[in-house]
Amino acid sequence: MLTPYRGILALPGARAFTAWGLVARIQMGLTGLATFLLVQIEYGRYETAGLVVAAIAVSSSIVSPQVGRLVDAYGQSRVLRIGYAIAIVGRVALVAAALTHQPLWVLLVLTPLFAAGGTQSTHTRARWTHIVPDKDALNTAFSLESALEEVLFVAGPALATILATQVASWLPSAIAVVSLAIGGYGFLALRATEPPARRADARRHQAGREASTALVVDGTLERIGLPPKPRARRRIRGALRGHLLVTTPALIVTTVIFGTQGAMFASVDAATVAFAEELGMKDRAGLVLAVWAVGSLVGGLAYGSRVWSRTLASRLLWGVSVTGIGAVSFGFAPSLGVLAALMFLTGLAIAPTMAVGDGVTHALVPRTRLTEGMTWTRTGMDIGIAAGAWLAGAVIDRHGSAGGFLVTACAGVAGVLIAVAAWRYLRAKRAYEETITRDKDVLVPA
């Protein structure tokens, strides 16, 4: 099962940027729950904590796509070395404000700074897209990334809960800051695997070079669904001309689906903490959430180890359906043990669903705008996290954990309904096609 993973990790520079990117993403597994617990412990209200997490997510949904566009245009190193610094300052300032019990508006004002570093997941995936030679290897790479991120979500919630409740409320947030600082700048130091900036490509073309430096080796892209009938192109005019959500409407579907998944993730975090507190075992909430991430890790590794014949549209429908059914079941769990078992089974579909969503995005957008395209799906997830965190926090304060799990169930069902409604549309979409060559072909070792 691990042979495909060994092959892609043997590519020049792959292990280095994967390792440093993973360090930079430790904060992903910590930030949400760490911030939630920090504010909840210091201010004593779930609703206040949910509101701050929601503000972080909303800010990310607005700022991150713009950062992604700048990264595509000017390159990762040039943009992110400044973005990471702003994000680190913002995180430190929010911790200080919470510990000194500043008014809520102060915390909310600081939250947009979190997004200045963009979405680390998309930066790492852009490097994979730059170096892998074909769609099957890229499918394996996306699955590896989703699985590795689940490792962070195994350790992150458990670590955040234990440290925040048993040691200090600010400690998980401090670890998140350190991981971004060390991992982020270590990642940027690896210039050999950095995707070329779009504006640099334009200058090369103007100089008369025939070889394109687009982000994939060849034009063989995985088809989203069935071949469509040919149709004439329509030109988009006006202020939004050229915007990805206008030129690629199918991207809106995947962004909204990611949004339902984000609402499910955020609400289940809050509901699980509340459920464990009602049982007098709040410090075990992180362990239950870690079991969910273990299931996702196993599912992600299994998914990426084989070649799939079903279309991306069908795989997306199956994945969202499984997570939706699991989300409904959480509210019926009588104990933390049963909840953990249900989360493990549901988790088996999480990483594969995220990997399929990345595959759909890769097939939809031009290679030179891939970071921006993938950032939009994460933007959808951030908006979902914002809505889920705020709504779950407000409902939990009034109705306990049962209300929180109801929010989770509604998010899961919404995802299923959207995936079912959009399935035929996505099946009819055709992959973005372009003729692409590079100065040097990158081959996967046997």
C-alpha cells in the first residue's frame, strides 16, 4: 500500500518541503480548538469563544484568496515571508488580549491578521503539482497531504485540550505560533521546488522562450465526469471578468461543499467539548476528537494507495454522503466511547473527501492559478467553520451538547443535499485543458 507514497517522496526536494510544510501546519491542528478553549476559559462563555473562532474563519475567507492570488502572481517566498510575520504578530497579540481580558471587540479586530500567511495546505499542494508527472501520482500526493494533516488533527485537539485545561489556557496557542514561525520560514527556504510565479512566466514568454513553466508536466488531467458536448465559449465582461468563480462556476459547487464540511468540523469540536464537560470528563474531549482524526488518517492512506476508476464527481458524492450520515449519528451517542467509535467510522471518509475535492479543483482551473483555486475551497471551509463555530457555541450555551450535535447533523445533511443536486452538473464538466511542457520532465522513480 505504501509503494506509491515512496515513489512520490523520492522526487527531488519532496521530502524536505513535505517535512517543513508539516511543521508549519502543526498550528492547523491547534488553532481552532486552542483559540476556542483560550477564550472559553478566560471569558467563561462558549458563545464568546465561538464568535472569536468564527471571526478568524471569516477573516481567512476574505484575506486568504487574495494572498493566494498574490502568491500565484509573485511567488511563495516573496509574498509569504511578509505574510507569515504579520500572522505571527496577530496570534501573539490575540493571546495577550485574551489573557488580559480585553473587550471582545479587541479580539475580533486582531483576527484578520491570522490569515496574512494564506493557507499552508495550498502552498504545499502547489509544490506537489509543480513536481509530479501525472494525475495518478498527483492523486497519491493529495491523499498523502490529507493523511498527514490528519496526523496533526490526531495530536492537535488532544494536546490543545490537555494543555489548556491542565497547564495553561495560552500554551496551545503559543505552540501554534512557534510551529508557524519555524516551519513556515523553513518551508520558504526551499526555493528549488517553489512553483514559478505567473508574472515571471509572462516575462519569459515575452522574451521568446517556447517552453512553458506552468505547474504540471503535461496536459493529461483527470476528467471530472463524463465528456460533455462541445459548446461555444462565452466571454465574461464587467468588474468580475477573469475571476475564477465567474470563469469556473463549478468551483462554486466545491467551495460550498467544503463549507458544509467546515461547519461540521467546527460544530463537532465544540459539541464534543460540551458533551465531555457534561459527563465530568472535559479533559478527554481531545482524545475523542483524535480518534476521529485517526479514522481520517487511515482512510486517506487507503484512498491514495490505489487508482480509482470512478469519476471525481461520483467519488465526491460518496465521500460527502458518508460524512453526512456519520454527522447525524453523533447526537445519538450515549457515551464518549460510543461517540469515539462513530467518529472513527465517519473519519474514514474525511481525508478521501478532501483529496477528491482537491482533485476536482486541480482539474477545473488553469495551472498558473492553482493556489488561488485551492484557496477558494479552503475559503469555503473557513466560512463553514465560522458559521458552525458561532452557531454551535450559541446553541450549546442554551441547549447543551445536544444542540451542538444538531448543528453538526444539519451541516452534514446540507453537504449531502448539495452533492446530490450538483452531481449531474459536475459529471458533465470537462477538465481544463492546456498543452504544457517543461524544460525538464520530472519522473517518478520506479
